[in-house]
Amino acid sequence: GAGVSQSPRYKVAKRGQDVALRCDPISGHVSLFWYQQALGQGPEFLTYFQNEAQLDKSGLPSDRFFAERPEGSVSTLKIQRTQQEDSAVYLCASTPGPGGDYGYTFGSGTRLTVV
Amino acid sequence: GESVGLHLPTLSVQEGDNSIINCAYSNSASDYFIWYKQESGKGPQFIIDIRSNMDKRQGQRVTVLLNKTVKHLSLQIAATQPGDSAVYFCAENPYNFNKFYFGSGTKLNVKP
């Protein structure tokens, strides 16, 4: 597709449930990023992939968060045993080359609500 | 759809006026900055960038000013239009290009 695609668009999870969020980056984009955006705040970095390699996961808030990009294209962000503080919009972005030079192309995000 | 503008500082301008949105960044080592626009229910959209070796950069209807002495960025939008209504974030990149740190955002409300 022409842009970054994320699914599902909305997800409601019961506390303790596991969830998986999907990101389809722009075809051929080398770099992929996940950000978390709480309501009324700016996005916060979670993790960065260059092709299939996860080069930076310093922003993952706990070991309940796990991300993968096994073939260097589609990525999945998994959250285990969800808690209410995980409620946020999860944004995926991609760039053609290494890193974020010249800015990201973001997807529309997945809004996760934990009840 | 969801709102990204709750509890954010709001700037209200009349259509046709110029808008100035300000941002204080935190890291003196940051050498690359981007302004993003985020409409409700959408991801942030790149507007304009500037590197630390510049103090001004112009795009179409937008200008970014960088003052490294006081760690301040501003975004100027000329002849503001209703379609400019959104939340605007500045983002700074220290040391490398692998992550950006976003500010808390300013909501721009353009009155017709």
C-alpha cells in the first residue's frame, strides 16, 4: 500500500489479556519504529528495527512488551497480561533508510483500551 | 474518533491570520528537529525539519526558527486555514536518528 497500515484500528482488552498489534510498513522501508501515545500527550519511543534486527528496545516499559519483525517487513507488537496503564494509541512508523532521518511516515495507530 | 487534543495548550486564531507555535526542547545535544501535525484519529504527519547548523528554514506557508541558545523552536504558519486545525508537536533527535523525543503538543484552532 501507499502508507503505513496498522491493525486493528481499535482494540478493547480485559485486564490480564494478551494482545497483538500489527504494522505493515511502506513496502521496501528498511526502518520501523513503534511509539506509544497516551491521551493528550506526545508519542513516546518504544522500539526500533532495521530490517529484521531490533536495534533499540530501550523504550519498552516492561518485559510484558515484546516486538518482532521476523522477515524485515511486517511487525507485531505484543503486550502480555495487559494492565490499565497500557491504554494508549500505539503508533508505527517507517523510513526508507536507516534511522529516522527526514522524518517518519506514521500509520494511524491502534487505540488500545484495557478495561 | 479519539481526540489527541485533550488538556493541551490551545492557540486560537482567525482564518487568514498568521500562527506561531512555540516549543522548548530539553537536550542541548539535539541536532535535528521536526515539526509534526496530528489530526484527530490520525498519526503525526511531517511538516518541516531543521538541523542544528541552521536557525531558520522555510517551506510552503511554514517557517521553523531554531534558537539553540535558549533551546527554543517555533513554527510559523502563514495565512492559517481551517485545514491547519490540529495538534502540533515538535520532536528532537539527540545523538542519532533512531529515536525522537516529542514535546507535549499545542492544539491549533482556526476560526472561520
